[in-house]
Amino acid sequence: MSRYRYGAYEDGPDPLAPPYDVRDALDAMGDSVLEGTRPEEALRDLLRRGLPGAEGRRSLDDLLRQVRERRQALRDQGRLDGTLEQARALLDTAIGQERAELFPDPSDDARLREAELDTLPQDTSQAIRRLSDYDWKSDAARATFEQLKDLLRKDILDSQFQGIKQALESQDPRAMERVKDMMAALNQMLEKDARGEHTQEDFDRFMGEYGDMFPDQPRNLEELVDSLARRAAAMDQLLASLSPEQRAELAGLMDQVMQDAGLAMEMARLNDALRARRPDLGWGTPERMSGEQPLGMADATTALAELADLAELEAALAQDYPGARLDDIDEEAVRRALGRRAVDDLDALRRIEAELERQGYLQRKRGKLELTPKAVRRLGDTALRRVFSQLTAGRQGDHDQRDAGQAGELTGSSREWRFGDEQPLDVVRTVGNAIRRNAMEAPGSGGGGVRLSVDDFEVQETERRSAAAVCLLVDLSYSMVLRGTWAAAKQTTLALHALVTSKFPQDAIQIIGFSNYARTLHPTEMAGLDWDMVQGTNLHHALMIAGRHLDRHPDFDPIVLVVTDGEPTAHLRPDGRSLFDYPPSPDTLVLTLAEVDKMTRRGACMNFFMLADDRRLVSFVEEVARRNGGRVFAPDAERLGQYVVSDYLRVRRGRR
């Protein structure tokens, strides 16, 4: 027998895992889009706020806040002049110890030495340079001065190379010679790379010999250059952040140390190479530090380098520049600043952005992010669900049946299936037809399966449901925005379109937007539509377009729904141009009411949904209701969708 062994699947993503669900993200984006926000901005706002219900996951704003808190904590760590302060203290100690040794000595040599000490410059670096050849009388003073030079050598070199301090503290008598060799080898490698001759093997040999001086363990020359350049730029920032006097003193100390160590030429070559490779770093940019604790040069350089990294990370997380994407955020910078969990949070946000495009909800056209028809259908379905959730149980009727197609109520009988039928299949009679046919074709044959033929299928008969020609006329004028009803009108439009196309697919719906002119709108266009910054509410033109739609469907029941917040203030002239006048001119009212009368003759009942209680608007719609027999509603913007959908369903049930 065959033997099988089962274990965890380890070859890539789980093939049985359900698709990543980004519908909630799209719904959250959709609310912003319907209010007039561009899809690109809506996505950025969503990622900044975070996905609703994503417990434990941080948004971009959360990560950004933590980065800013970390920057402030670094600034509060201490002052940048710690090395100068410590050097002065050790120098004063050495001089004091020397004076204590000279004071009891009555010789002229002692007086000459005291005179030399009295004439030392106030500048610490110049004083150290003068004392470098001084023959100390006091052993304690000599030891203190050697301690000072050792401190400066380690601190200044460590500010350039983070691991050199540990190398110099080792017991290796050749430690300083090894540092010199490393600097020479590094400069040779950079020059070789500039000529295009560098190889990964060269770098591996270099790290094999000097890798202990680079604790971040770079994997290639590019990473090594990036690390060294950031630290060198931080050192440059440190000097720029000091006062002119402090800057001159520290620069003198650095120059003295490098000269004494025999590294001045190699360090100058290295700094020139690093500046040429990374001119984008903040060379010479001052940084403000507000702490009280004095920092050594190495610690100050580390803090400034981290501040520079955090500044770059803050700019990337803010995403407030043209063409910003989450891919711009450096994962390693996030890990260094905020830890591994922050990387997981960033990945979760990136997945939202990627999945919205991969699953076909967003697409990029000419560099711009746009909603796809699939996304608009989703927004319509969501708007429809929200409307249904507001309706009371007694008013819901049958519109929430998910399997309702073109057919009406079942009659209890069945008939043969015909191409195009949407009625439910009568399974019992279909299978019975197949069994009888098989028995007649092969009498006496037992066993085997039952084969279905097209002629076997029967469907359950239903009451006939008539089709309707639906016209939804939506005001696009700027006053809709001023009154805060713009998003509600768009959401209502999408909800009604979703209801008609999913539950009443036999109906023919047309969406017409009107301001100074009227035009037919596709749902995809409606979702991202901006209001019209023009004057005019041309209901006359909108009714003309709606009339042509009804005339194209003469056998359909006509339904006309009008959403507006103002009376007609424009009409079409015979030459096709729009004429605006406020208060409305008599011609505008006469021509608009003439189109209303045409709707009445077509048998179309016009229902108005007023989003304002303006006296002129109320007077106009009352006249329309008197002429046409339609109804007038005055819903709040939040309940507009409920009113429109309920009225459509009422009319459909009445015309079944």
C-alpha cells in the first residue's frame, strides 16, 4: 500500500487561503470619493487613518507620530559640545597638577615653566597643540594629558567609524597601525570602484580583514558607503550646530588628532569621496539639541545621524508630495527607528494599496489613480445596503431577496425552458423528464447515471413583471455642495443604480445630471464626479433628455425621479445655448413646465425630492405636482437614499 506523510505547506503562500478582503477599505475610500475627494487622495487619507476595525495595526499617522516622538527624545538627550567640555576639564586638571608640582620648586626652570603655562591660548585645541611638546614635570599631569589625547583620538575617530573605539581599546599594540591600513585600503577600494574595476570579492576581502570596525556589517560597498556617508554628514552637522568659537576649537582638535595619528590625508580623501557619492545628505545643516547632558563626539554624531534618518523617514511617512507611494518608505529605516512590529504594520498598509489594484478596484491611467467599474458597483451595493438598513421591516417588501431576477411570484406550474429564461429551474420535473426519456431510449437498461438533455429542462412559471424606464435627474449645481447634500446625492444615485441592475435587470435606468446644461452620466463617472462651478439649474434640458429615454422604451413603465435643491434658473434656447437668469425668467418656467406636461402625456409620474425649503422651489414643485400628479418629498440629506429607493420600490410593486 502507498504511504503518505502530511506536513505544513512551506512552498509560498497558502493556496487554500481566502482572498485578501479589501472591501472595507474600498467602502471607507468610497465615502471620501463621494464627497468629492480624488481616489488618490482618498487612498492616502485611508492609509493615514488606518483601516476601520484593524485592531492592533498602526496607521501611517501612528507611525509618523512615533517617529516625531523619537526625534524629540533624541534632541532632548544632551548638548553637542560634550567632547569640548570634557577636553577642557582634563586640560585644566593636567595644568593644575603641573602647577602643584612646580609651586614648591624654587628653581628658575620652574618659573619658566609656570610662565609658559600662563601664556597658553584660551582655545583648547591650540593649547593642546602647544603642550604636545611640553616636558611635564608632574607624572600625574603627564598621565592626565595622555588620557586627554587618548580620549580625543578614540572619540574623534569613533565619530567617523563607529567601531574604531573598540579596536583601539584592544590590547593589540598595532591597533593604530591597523586603523591606518584600513583607511588606506578603503580609499583604494573607493577609487577602484570609481574606475569601474571594483568587485564583490574585493569587498569581501576588505570585510574579512577589517569587518570588526564596522558593527553594522554592510553586505556590499554601496551599503558601506551609505553608512559612512551618513556618519560623515552627521559630523558635519555637528560642527555646523556649534557656535563659531566652539566650531573652531573642535575643528582644531580634530585636525590635531588626525595629524598626530597620521590619518589627516587619508581622512580628507575619504570625506571628499563620500561627499561626491552622497551629495543629497544634509552636509553642513545645523541641528538643534536641547538637552542638558553633554554628549561625547561619538554619541553626538550617532544621535545626529539617527536624527537625519528620522527626518527622511518622517518625510516618507507623511506622503505629502506628488506621486507619493508606500513603496517610497525604507523598510530598514522603519525597522531601525521603530522596531520589527512597525515593519509588519507597514506591510499591512502596503497590502491594502496593492490588493486594491490587484483585485481590480483601482487602476492607474496616465499616472492617476481611478476607480474601476467593479469598484463603483461595490460602492453602489454598499450604498444600497446602508439604505436597506435604514428602512423599517414593514417597508422592505421583497427587495432584499438576493435571488430575485426578472421573474415575479411563483404560480405553482412549470413549462419548458427557453433561451433567455431567468426563472428558477424546476429540478424535480427536469430530472423526471430525463429518467423517462432514458427509459424510452434504452428500455431494460439498469444502473448507470441519468443524462440530461436540453429538452429535459423545465422552469417554474412566475407572474409576469413589467419593465420600467427609470430616469433619475440629479442636480449638479454648486449649491448642492454648499448645503452639504452633494455626497448624499451621489450615494443615492449609486444605490438606486445598484438596486435596478441587480434586482430589476429588465428595467432601463438613465442617470441625468444637470446644472447650466444637462448630460447623461455613467455610474463610474458619477462616483468621482465633481460639482459644476457654473450658474444655472437647467431642469428644462434634463427633462428633454429624460423624455428621449422614455420614448426609446415605449412599452416600459415610465418612472421619473428628480433630486434638486433649487428651482429652475436656466433653459435651452433654440440655438442650443443655455440662458441663465435669477430670479427665474418667465421663459424658463414656461419651457420647463411644458416638458413636465409632456411627461404627463407619456404617463410618467414625476416625484420630486427637495433638499431645501426655499419658497420659490416649494412653489414650483407644488405646481409640478398639480400638473403631473406626482409626489413631493423633503428628506434630510442623510435619508435621501432611503426616500428615493423606497419610492422606486413602491412604484415597482404598484406596477407589477
